[in-house]
Amino acid sequence: MEWISQKVGNLSPLHGAFPSRVFCSLPTKDEIVSLVQSYIEDFNMLFPIFQRSELLSLFNQKSLDMRVQTPSQWACINAVLATAYMIRPQEASGTDHHQKSWLFIQNALEMVNELCFGPPDLLGLQALLLLVTFLLGTSAENPCGFLVSAAIRICHELGLGKTEGGSPLCSEGIQHKRTLFWIAYCLDRDVTLPMEAPTDSKYSMPTSDLSGSFNAFRSTCQLAIIKGQLYKDLYSPAAEDRPLSQVIASVGVLDEKLQEWKRSIPPEYQPEKAVADGHRSKISPVLLLLHYSYFHCVIAIHRRVVARGLSTGTDLLEKDDFTSSPASLSNPRVLLSTSLCTKAARASINLTKYLSQDNTPLFGSLIYYPVIASMTLSWSIIRNPQDAYRGYNLKLIDRTEDFLSSQAFCKAFEGIRRLVKQCAEYRSIAEAAVKATMWIGLSFAFGPLTSPRRYYDGNLYEYTQCTRI
């Protein structure tokens, strides 16, 4: 830069090539200390994007003014403050922490061009990862694909995710870099699986916790690998035209991998078993996310069978594909895909009793799962409105909507409001399907029905309208 200055004079066009605005000035020093402490204790323990020492060093600078910060530093500072405000409980005084969080995240987003187009650095990667987790937590998923792609590219350019010197034991700094890589990998799977655009490669796993305690982070990484294979085998463009027998075979293999992953977890932490104790009033946010992810994977795997119009094992065995490929039925659970989908959806919805926006970081990311589960139940009712459990399923769907409508967080963000609206639309269609089925049944029993009046069968959840001529 000094040489260029000597040759061309004024360098102002080269500084701030991407003009930055400040949407919200930084809070007081005491407030910053409180926010950083909250971030470290309530968020960074779950998503260790920063080492405690480097985060404290970042905020202990003599000046936090944007003019003396690098783009990566300024983005990290604002993303940390935004996240801390987001997870802070709303105050009775009416202070809108969510609005503040959005102003600080906009400060950070002003640096995205520099983070993506500038030379790769670790702090820039951390800023991108925190931006993605924040936006996923508010269901503002549209920019996440771009941001997580940039983060993965920086990971590769910095050589993250590799085992140094062939040894599985690394120094603290190297281990943290590998942790960052796996956070990026997990976010990539969470973002790109719904968007249908992930890549897949083999990487060395994080080292096991030698203390013998349950390593939830390692289990999360292992589940992310299954998600990648799930997309590749069932949802990628290459998988669209696969014969049914091949789809069934892939479903069986993926289901077995998922069950093997589940068995690798200590019984007291396994999905379904860990919450079987009716006296448990709380569950760790990390464990809650792990359980939600498991049930979501079950649904994503088995709905590929259900989507082919195969509701029972008999439907499956009647298909000609299997006369020439009996090996595709090596996992008998594929014959139960419909019931496995609905069972996983019910279990996911039942986990909402452990959700609280006051004490659960990334509340917005977690509520995505019961919403999808609710839509899955609605879809199962639409496919089979005569199912014996339709009333119970509709009650669970209503419970989900009641829970979401009672949460102020769900009303604050457009992305989440859109999810809730879609959930309600599915439920309306499901109820209409049940009513239509009941109407037809009553017509057979009593003859044509006109001039509606309210009718209720105590054994059913639904009301319908009918009048005997």
C-alpha cells in the first residue's frame, strides 16, 4: 500500500471499497461486559465459535470504534452483541432486545463483502459462522446458503478440519480450528439439506472425550455426516429418478446408520429414552437439539417411501420392483415407514414442553422442528383421513399452533411467522379432509345430507355439519 501511495498518491478510493454504515452505536462498557458474559455462559458453551480468552481479548481493546477495527473484528463484535441481546429474556420495562439485536446484526452484515472477498482469516470465519447461527435462529434462512458457502471456502483455504502430523491429539489452538470446521460442516448440512445443495467429503472427526463422558458435539458431527449421505441418496438431483427398489434400499441403509448412531449414545441421553422420565422438567439445549435432529432425520428418511404412495408393508411387497431385488428389503423397518414418520413427528412435538424462549439459546432454530413435525402429521392425515389416530394427531397439531402463538418470539420475525402460517394451512387442509370423509360416511349411513346443522361425535376430535333429509 505504501508503494502504491508513492506511485498514485491518494489512496482513499482503496479504503472502504465497500462503504459501511452503523445502524446502532455500541452500548456502554458495563453493558458490553454484561452481554459478553451472557454470550460466553449461555451461547458459546453450546456453540464454541470463540475461545474464551480470544473473545475477552477482542472486547478488552482500548477502543472498540469501527475506525480502528478490522472488518473481521467489527463483524465479530457486533455479531456477539446481537446474539447476546437475542438470548436475553425480555424485560418488563418493555425494552425490545430483539430489535436491538437486529440493529447490531446489521452492523455486522455491513462487513460481509470484506469477509467474503478479502483474504481469508480465522476471525472472519468466526464472524460468518455466528451470522449464520443468528439468522438460522430467526428463520431468516435466505442469506444463509451464501454465508455458509463462504465459511466452508475459508475453512478449506485455511486448512481446517485436517489432523496435523497424522496425530489425533492436537494442541488447543489446532483443536479449536477443527471445532470451527465441524461447526461450519454442521451448519452447512442444516442449511443445505432443505435447500438441496450440500457437498460431501470425508474428514477426520473431532477427537473423543477421553474422560469417558458423553461427547454431544462429536455425536452432532456424526449425525451431520448421516444428513449429508441422506441428501445425496434421497434428495439430490441424481436421486430423483432412481428406481423404487434402490430408494427402498437406501432408506434401509440410512435408517440402520441412524439407529446405530442412536445406539452409540449412552441410554440416558438417547432420543425417546432420555425424556421417558415423566419427572424431568428440563433438558439441556444441546440434548434437545440432538433429539430434534434425530426425529427430523427419521422423518426425512422414511417419507421418501411414504411419498411413493406406500402406506403399508403390503403396498410395498406388491410392487414389481422387489421381485428382482429382494435385497432392498434387508431392513424390515422400511415396511413401517408411515408409522415411523408419524411416531417421530409426535415425539418431536412432545419435546416442545422443554422449549422456552427465556432460557433456550437459538429458540428460533429449535421451533423449526415441531413446525415441520406438525406439517408431517397434517400430511399423514391428508393421505389417510380415516386413520384411527387422526383425532390425536390433530390435537398435537393444535397444541403446536397454540404454543407458537403464545410465544412473543414467533411474532417478531417474518421467517418464523411464515412457517407458522404454513403450518396452519396444512392443518386446515387436514381438517377439511377429515370432514369430507365423515360427510361421505354419514351420507352412506343416513342418505344424502343437506341444510347443515352442527354435529359432533364424542369419539372424534372434529366437528362436522350435517342434516338428515
